[in-house]
Amino acid sequence: MKNTNICQILKNGSAYVGKRVTVSGWVRTSRESKTMAFIELNDGTSLKHVQLVVDKSVVDEATLEKVTPLGTALEVEGVVVESVVKKGGFEINADKFTVLGECPPDYPLQKKYHTMEYLRTIPHLRVRTNTFNAMLRVRSKVSFAIHKFFQEQGFVYVHTPIITGSDCEGAGEIFRVTTLSYEDAKKMPSEEEYYKADFFGKRAGLTVSGQLEGEVAAMAMGKIYTFGPTFRAENSNTPRHAAEFWQIEPEVAFAKLPDIIKIAESMIKYIIRYTLDNCSDEIEFFENAFEKGLKEKLEKVVNSDFAVLDYSDAIEILKKADVEFKFPVEWGLDLQTEHERYITEKVLGKPVFVTNYPKHIKAFYMKQNPDGKTVAATDLLVPGIGEIIGCSEREADYDKLSQAMVERGMNLDDYKGYLSLRRYGSVPHSGFGLGLERILMYITGISNIRDVELYARTAGDLME
Ligand code: 4AD
Ligand code: MG
């Protein structure tokens, strides 16, 4: 391939001025004057396009007709020159065109702006818009920054299983994994026989979280993290819930709640700093197209301390709030998104760790506080979204943990290995789960989770 990447020409243009190059890409816009034609070409290596300037006395009308339709794939040769209109910019005086793939007029991306809803109906093409170009680029950099952060801090990356027999969050929102057909199932005399006859000889599902296996790894490797897909059959049709999402889950031996809070805060700041430093074009794009003040918001997050607020204090604040909430506010009830957003947006105006939730609204594995009512758990809430991290110190005491499981009606036999971690050299340990899509929504200002994934999976919609 003799191609020069378009990002090279845009960034290091002076090194190419006067030189002949070959570029390949897709036509994003084109317009013509009497003597000239202008084509914007994008090859995916940058958010910005390169402008091809075509002298109509050099390239004939028939060729021009073939190479200007939107979406056409081209290989182009020409000479790099400094832009006449854009100071410091570079363009290509193009004189030789090869059409790699024609694009007829029924190509759906003819307009400059399309609604996000419309784009969801063409996921195979929406990646060719500036929005998805920028989003995928940020998603890639954010993922890299997450690995970089944990690797620099000596965490070991472990791959926890996707297929499991346990329900980490205990909410029963598990996608079943089975090889039995409807016909097979109908023949089974009992539910027990049915599971026995299945592929694993027992009930299996897609993981909702890598935490339980992550704890196993942390009890040997000290500091670990997972980064992979997790699945929830939550029937909630909100802009923040997906059935398939990526989760980052560190687990740290010997860490207590304040220690893991520090790690979570520095991780978020690191990710945002990295994105600001490495995706300035994309952040500028999102600032203009999605959220005014985005850059300032992100800079502020990096440079200020996150708040910490006890759940009980949060309830008092919400009770005194001069707002009509849809959901009731009472000690013992879970915070709804409207409550979370009120606290982080209206009261504090910055990210906040809400700590020490009532134990009966949280998962079985969380460390019980001495008050007998609350657990050493925290959610990180951010303006515009609500929860992006669920975090806790884990219950390290065998008796307390097994009792919490019994109270929730869990079958202890299914969690033998997990429980035995509390018998063989148990230590205090803590961890959290960050939803990749949630942090991407926060960083880009994109307000629907369906638009921060290549293909989104949500209840009732297997985007195809
Ligand atoms: O709060 P959650 O349910 O916590 C856990 O799964 C723990 N086991 C994590 C741990 O301690 N290792 O989920 C963690 C995060 C949430 O804060 C949210 O960012 C994201 O995962 N999340 C979702 N993101 C998109 N769609 C959904 N349906 C999500 N459910 C959770
Ligand atoms: Mg949570």
C-alpha cells in the first residue's frame, strides 16, 4: 500500500509540501465552481478531512462526475500544498483518480446533519459520520488510558470468564446461556432435569460482572483489574442502560474503602487528562456539536477534588430540596437518577462519592459497617449522568458474608469457592466497577448510551 495517512498530511503537512502523495478514503463533501472542484476526503485516520483541489482543466468532466458523489471510495494522487484559505492548513492538488468503490445516490448519508435516532437505524453507515468517527477515536484512547493507568500502577490485567454460573449483583438480570432448543426443553420432566441436560450440566449465564472471579485473582496477585464485556438483562429503557456494556473492575487486596476511593478518583482524572491531551480535535468537536462548556468541565474535573457525601446526609439534603421528585426520598430507599443528578449537579456541581448506603439495597458482598445498618459502599455520581462507578470494600468475614447471602435467599453451594476465600488467608479488600460507556457519555457529552457503542444492545432492540 503506497497510501499516506490523511492525518499525516494534516499534522505534518510542511514535510510533504511540494511532494506527490497517494491517499485513499471516502468522499465526505464535494462542491464545484466554474473552474475548480473541491472534495473533502476522510480515511478514518483523523477526525478532520483533507481537501482535494481539482483543476477542471486538468481533470475531465466525466471523471469528476464519478469521483464527487458522497460516500465514493477513492484512491487519489496529487501534490501537497499549503492551503490558500486556511492559514497553517494543507491540501492536495489532485490530478489522478481511481474509483475504488462507487456510491450511488441512494446512499443514506446525503445530508450534513442527521438525527441520532435516524443514525441508529443505519449502524453499518453511521460510523462514517463525524460524530461516530470522534466517538470511536475517544473510545479507543480512553480504553488505552485505562490500561495505561493500571499497568503503570502495577495492576495485573486478568480475564474473567464471560460464561458463569453465579449472579454477582444478585439482581437476577442474567442472560441465559443454553444449547437446548425449545423442543428439547418441552421434553424435560422437571426444571432440574432440564438444567442437567444442558451443555454445562447446570444453569449458566452471561456474566453481569467479573468481580467474584476478580476477587479470586486479587487474593493471589494483590492488585488486579478486568476490562471486558458484561451483560445485563435489565428491562429498563433509559438512555444510560445497555444490555451489553464494557466494565473496568479493579480489585485491590489490603485496601479499605478510603483507599479504593482514592484509586477511583485518580483513575478518572488520569483518563480525562489523557483524553484532553490526546483527543483535542474530538473534544473540540463534541464541545461544538454536543455540550457547550465541555472542555472547561473536563479541565475542572481534573483539577478539583471530588466530594464525599454520606448517604444519610444525601437523604437529608434531598428531603430539604425545593424540588418535586418523581420518586420518594426516605432513608432506606435507593437513590434514583433524578436524586443522584440533583446532588451532583445542583448541590455540589462536581463528581461526588456517596458512601455508606443502607445494606438491604446493596449487594451481598459489601462490607457491613459496625452500625449494623449500612455497608462500606460508594457510588461515584457525575453531573449530567448520575452513577458511573459502583464501589465497595468487600465483606472479608466468613460468617457475616454467608449470613448476608442466606438473608438474600442465595444458594451457598453455588458460591463455595468465593466463600472459601474468607477461610484461607482472608484480608480486607476493595474494588469497583466503572462502566466504559458511562464515562464516554460524560467525556463526549453524548446523551444516549446507544450512541457510544459501535452497535448498541438494549431491551427490545438488537441493533443490526
Ligand atoms: O454498580 P454495578 O452494578 O457494580 C458492579 O457490577 C460491581 N460488581 C462492580 C465491582 O465492584 N467490581 O455496575 C458498575 C458500573 C455502574 O456504575 C455503571 O457505570 C455500569 O457499571 N453499569 C452499566 N452501564 C451500562 N448499562 C448498564 N445496564 C449498566 N449497569 C451497570
Ligand atoms: Mg451500581
